Amino acid sequence: MAKKIGILTGGGDVPGLNPCIKAAVLRAADAGYQVIGIRRGWGGLLNCNPDDPDSIGQWTMPLTRERVRTVDRSGGTFLHTSRTNPSKAQPWQMPDFLRSRYPAETETVDVTDHVKRVLEKLEITALIPIGGDDTLSYGHRVHKEGFPVVAAPKTMDNDVYGTDYCIGFSTAITRSVDYINQLRTSIGSHERIGIVELFGRNSGETSLISAYLSGADRAAISEVPFDVRRLSELLLRDKASNPSNYAVMTISEGAVMEGGEVIESGQPDAYGHRKLGGIGLLTAKEVKRLTGQNIIYQQVAYLMRSGVPDALDLMVATNFGTMAVDLIVKGETGRLVVINEGRYTHRNLDVVAEGIKRVDVQSFYDSTNYRPKVANVLNQPMFLY
């Protein structure tokens, strides 16, 4: 009987997930392994009833060469995704067949024993979770419980600790630069100040690098609170010095004004995160009030991670998928596939819990003038993180 590899995608979708899955399936087939796709991330293992064939069919999918033949031509993840955390499942998330097994009075429930039982029932011998900090933190938990895991980092924020690069980052920057430059036609035609809000919860790398590559005048990032009066003065100066009489800036959704708070809304998800967004609009209103200038405010938001991957994400995703299976075949599990100092390699999965990855403000950001500052490129990492 062929050994089986499980694969799932969790958290936000990004371009490159489908190519990663395809590469893993093809390499696994070459090595004589079968692959089982788990639907909707960790939610698939939470909701799957291992004693019910219909439930197994609903929450899993056999992955063959034929099934994945064309999936790399589209963005997102055909396995779908969720932000489920089986170590902190809420009562309303529990499927009916599990409710009687866990105390109803508890606020959250750890169903990791059930997850392991499902993996055993499916005869999965190793698991490849593809995700960001949250998805990988639970993958690390499963690894610590003794189940073989090889993980792949994915997030358009590029903030998984231990790797230079995460699937989705390049495409997000490419999209952002394109939209910023397209917006210049309207911002310039109306001689306004443009404020472009980009995804980026705790790391401001998307705002920083998008501003750097698009030539935006200013950039507000998550790591550095900004003085909106100072920012307004700088934008007025930028506008006056531009022959076309306009200015444009980027801002991370997780950025904060000095003395202010991160703008969040809604209920926390399974990992304690509330929905971000709105700091760009608040900044636009304040800049207009302080300067008297008309503003064009634009959230790029989900457009940053929509559509097919660019060539870099296609390459990294394909190689990450291939590497993950190679490690499983060699019996080297408890690993995270990474790019380190520009080379493909792998690290102990424990690394995802060892730190946080943020913009190196001292090296790459002018905190006084709110703009990228790359004074020295020599020997710097490729993505300036």
C-alpha cells in the first residue's frame, strides 16, 4: 500500500498556493506516494468524522496528476481555506458528532486528539500545511504531538519568522506597484494627494517595498507610529515640488497614528485577530482637515492577493512543494522549507515559534520623514526585510 501525504492550506489565500500543491502531488507520485487534499485548512480535520465515509468525502479529496494538471494556472487555493484553530475550537464550530465528547461549558476546546485520530483513519503518514504564522503554529503543535509535519510558509506580508521569503509576497508587491502607478493618472489629473492603503497587519514590508518600487512620496508602516501633522506637511511639500502638482503615499492597514490605536473591527478569529482596515481613510480625513487639500483614498486590499502568481511566486511555490515532499521521502520531518540567504533550504519547524519578523527600521526606513531609506544595498537581503 502506498504511503499517503496530506496537504492543506490555511489562513488568507495568496497566488502560488495551487502551484505549490501541484508540485507536491507530482513529486509524491514520482516517489510512489498518494496525496490526500484536506479541504478548508485545519477546519477539514476538525469537521471530518473518521467513522463516516460521506464526511470523509466532504472534507478530503484524493489528489492525482490528473486532478492537479491545470490548477497552477489560477490563483487562490482550490482546496479552499479557513482560519480554524483546533487547539481553541469554539462551541459553535464543533460538528454535531463531536459535541458530546467535549464539555459544553468551556469557552474553547482543544480537539487535537480528534485531529490525530482523523489523520490516522485517513492513513496519512505525513502532513504538509501551507500557511502563515497562525496555520504553521498549529502545524508546529501537531509536530510536537508526534505526527510527521513538513511545512511551507505562505503570506503576502512575508512575515513568517525563519525564512527570507513567503509564497505570495512578490505577487502582492507587483499588484500594489501596478495599482499605485495606475492611480497616478487620477491623482495627478485632479492634482490631489493620494493615500493607498495596503494589507499588512504587523509587518509594514508591503507598504515599504511597494512605496520603494513605485516611487511613492511617503510610506506609513506598522512598526512606526506616525505624526499626522508632520505627515501632512511633508505631503504638501511633495505636492508643491511635483511638476504635476500631486503626491502619493502608501500606508499599512496595521499602521497607527501617534497616540492612537490600530483600527480593528468585528469579532476575533480563532487566533485572536480582529479584522483590520480603515487607517488609510482616517488618515485621509485628517490630512484633508489639516491641509485643505482634496484626497483620493484607495484600499487595494484583496486585489493585492488576487489572480495568478507572478513568475517569482510561481517558482518559489513550485520549489517549496517539491522540497517538502523530498524531505518526507527522506524521513526528515519537523521541518520548515525556507529561503535563507538566497538559497532554498529547510529549518527546524520550531523556528516559527522562536521570534517575530518585522521591517528592519534602522536599515530600511526613515522614521522622521516616513519614507523608504535604502542607503546601502551591498550585502543586503534580496527582499530588504
